[in-house]
Amino acid sequence: MGLFKKDAISEPAIKGAAAATRYPYSQNVIGNFVYYTQNLPRDAAMQVPTISRARDLICSMVGCLTFKQYSLQWDGEELERIYIPPDVWMQQPDPNVTRNFILSWTTEDLIMQGRAFWVITERLGNGFPSKFTWIPAGDVNTLDQSTGQWFGPSKQIYFQGVELNPNDVVQFLSPIQGLVYTGVRAINTANRLQNAAERFASQTIPAGYLKQTGGEPMTSQELADMAASFAAAREEQTIAALNEFVEYVPNTANPDDLQLTDARTFQSLEMARLANIPPFLVGAPTGGGMNYQNSAESNKLLYLYGSKPYIECIEQTLSMNNVLPRGRYVELDVSTYLYENDLAGGDSDNAASPSSPATTIERERD
């Protein structure tokens, strides 16, 4: 029948399906890095080593995941995932950067700002996106939402003063409020402690001091000369000699107290709580030891407690009908990541076992 002939779809129709629609503002500020700026609250948070470590762990995990596309089919008992070939953009959403780059920085925006933005720079003839570009959430202003708590997709989006069509912007809304909004006081405290420790590290603490205990009071110049000659003598000899009118008092200051070690250690634990990541993954004190078992499952804990909310946010956002046709969904392949890490850890015998992290996560997602 003619309906099933190869030439039933004309060449112009195929070209029309692949025809690209570009947007004029993409040539003005989108992709023009002169207009991109550093976000000061984000920079302040990244000055805290614990926050930086947590960010790197989560973003590096999400960034290395690959996209898979599937549809759902009812098998009589439950919905079954039927995997289908991925769209072209799933290999590289932005042709100018790697998938690792765009996913990592999207995840950081979700962590720091509580939302992230992809601008659709090109569409297919059927209206669905074929190319995206990431824009920093810190440079985006939404006039209808400006408190740091996002109630839904914005209808008034401005990027560096240029209004964007909300239909051309994919808005990722994190289930967790942005770290730069919820952790202002904790981050400021951590930075102040770091600054205090830096001031101490840049100053020379004397080993002790000389104290006059009798005789005629010495002038300031005489005291300075005595201290200088005493210090010079210490450089050449190991034994000092003092008369009955001078006493050497060693410095008993505790460097740990001057470096605010306890306060900074506690604050690193606070930062781990703020970043929603297990403390031992960022080197914060946990109150107990680590053994081989919880070390082997660290990747699973990183996924469950740190990365999962952001992974599912990206998956569900890109599965909406403004990105994909109805009935098609996107998945980030976490099981492959965990399986590869099981092998890298030398646990090849148990990598595919029912109790392995990779198998457990895959079963939970299905």
C-alpha cells in the first residue's frame, strides 16, 4: 500500500522536520560571556572548603551520568520501562560544551540557587528543542519571584536586563531551597573563622618573653636591645644565662586555641549538614570510625543523600511536554555509574549481586 512505501514521506517533509528555528536574543547576551558575571553569594560559599568539597562530589557524579530515554508500558501488574534510542541532544545538549560541563553547572545552580536555567537556542520543525545552552542562575532575575523561595516556573525572566520568552527557557526547580539563601549565617560564620585563622597564620608568635623582676626600671630602648641580643644569642647557642633581675617566661599559648580548631571543626560539620551530604564524605567529624562496609557504600550514600534530589529534578524537568513528546521520559543512568565504581573498588565479584549498591539503586528506581 502507498501508506507504507518508502517514498510516502517526501524529502521536503523530512527537511521540514529537521529545520531549525533560532532566536534573535541568543545573538545578543546568550553565549556572549562579556555579560556573564560572578555571583558574590556563591563565591562566598565556595570559599568554605567543606561546601566546595560537597559541591564537587555532587556535581562530578551528576556530570558523568548519561541520558537514557524510555516510554512506559503496562504489563498487567506495573508500569514497565521500555528503553528507546535517545534523541540527538541527549548526547550533547549544548553543541559548544560537553555534556559533563552543562550537567555539572546545572547541578551547582540547583545546589546554590535552588533553580537552574537552560535556554532553548534551536528547535526542530515539530517545535521540540534540539539545542540548549546553560545560563548562570545568579545572573537571572525573575520579577514575579525574588525572595529565594521559588513557587513555580517564572513568567517574567530577565537575563542581564534582556527579557527572555519563558516558553524558550527550561526552568529546573530544586526541591531544596538554595544554599546561598538558607545558609547565610552559617557560611558567614565559617568564613569569619577562616579569616581569623588566616590572620594568626600570617603572624609570628614569640616563643617567650623576658621579664624584669628587680633593679632600676629599664627604658623601652634598653628592653628592646636586651630582647634583640637574647634572640641573637639563641641563634648561636642552646644555653642562655640571665641574672637575678631578668626572668624568661615561655609562651604557653595553645596553637589549637589560636587557630580556633574546635570551632572550625564544628563548623565543617555544620557545612556538611547545610549541603545535605554525609559528613565523612567531606572529611567532617562523624563521632565514630569508618569501616570497609560503609566505605564501599559511600557512592550509594552520595547518591541517596546528596545527588538524588538534583538528579530527579533534572530527569523530571527534561521529561515534561515542553521538552519531549508526551509519553517519553528521560533518565540519568545512575546504575552504570555505581556499577563502574564497584569494579574500580575491586569488588567485581559482588558488583552485580542483589545486595550491591548498583543493583539496589537500580531496583529502587524501577
